[in-house]
Amino acid sequence: MIEMDNKKVLIDPGTLKYQEKFLRDWETADIVFITHKHADHINAKILENINVPIYSTKEVQSEFPNIKFNIIKENDYLNFGDFKIEVVKAIHGYNPNLKEGKEVFENVGYIIDDGKLRLYATSDTICFNNNYKVDVVAMPITGYGLTMSSYEASLFAKELEAKLVLPVHMDNQAYPTDLNYMNDNFKNFSIPYKILEIEETIEI
């Protein structure tokens, strides 16, 4: 959840470690953005009953026909008055666990710009060439062929000129993050980072 100027943007409210008490916060969001179709990024049963505008891709709409999405795609620019959102490229990695309909073909990230700071939520993505520049990047750092490992993530963050990395998606026990390896790489590349616990907040 990103809060700015009394607006709340919720990105990828998924199923992993979901608790009923989260619903109170999710319902207060002004807008919800989904990056791709995997359930750990979209809790469909909950979102079906939330009266909040939800944005995502055609592939996600096809996967969850009971939810009404505002369809977006890579390179879209959305203006919400006090802030803008750029829909950017993301490449979900592949390993054989993604067979039988689990492979992602439409995946996007979001750069939120309120005129003061730019925050980039990458989605599950492997490394790719880009010219994005941001202040803060929220990114999965797990590896396993599905996302960047901390080595690529460090290089990626440095290219972005990010002043802070928020490692996210550390809730999947099937793909644990090697914290020592992450710390070593971020230290070697002089990348500041902050791991947030569930329900912990940070002011930027």
C-alpha cells in the first residue's frame, strides 16, 4: 500500500499469508493495481467484493472474469490528478513449475509519480534493459528463474538510480530469499535497502 496526499494505491493484494484484518486496509484503497495473474498477486475472492477501481491486463481479466478490471497495457500513462502512473515493462521468468496454464504472458510494472518522488513496483520480473529513473524501487529478490536474484537486482537498482530498495514478495516459502546473499550484494553495490515486516510502514 502506497499512501500519498491522502490517496492510497494498493498493488498486488494476493493470497499468501492473507489475514482477515487486512480487508479493512484494502477497502480503504482508492485504486488497486494488479501486475499479473498469479494468485499470490491477486486475491480474487476478496477483490470480487471490494468496491474499488481495479486496473490490470487483458490476461488477468480473462483469468478472473468475475472481477471488472480497467484494462491497461505496457506504455500506458494514467493521470489521477495528484499523481500519475506509468505502466511499464515486466518479464516474468520461467521455470517448469509454471506449466499447465501458469505461465505469464502479460505482465507489467507500475511507476507512481506524485511530483515529488517516483516509486517503481516492478512485479515479478527478470532483468531487462530500460531507461527508467526512480527514487524508490519495490522489487522481488528471490531468483529461481522467476525474478531477479540480489546480484541482478543490485545492478538493476543502480541503473534506475534508486536511492532505496524495498525488497518485497518475501512471503513465499517455496522460493525463499537468501538474506545473506542479498545483504552481501547490496553492500557490494552500495544499495540502501529496507525490509518491511507485514503491517510495518515507512515514510519517504
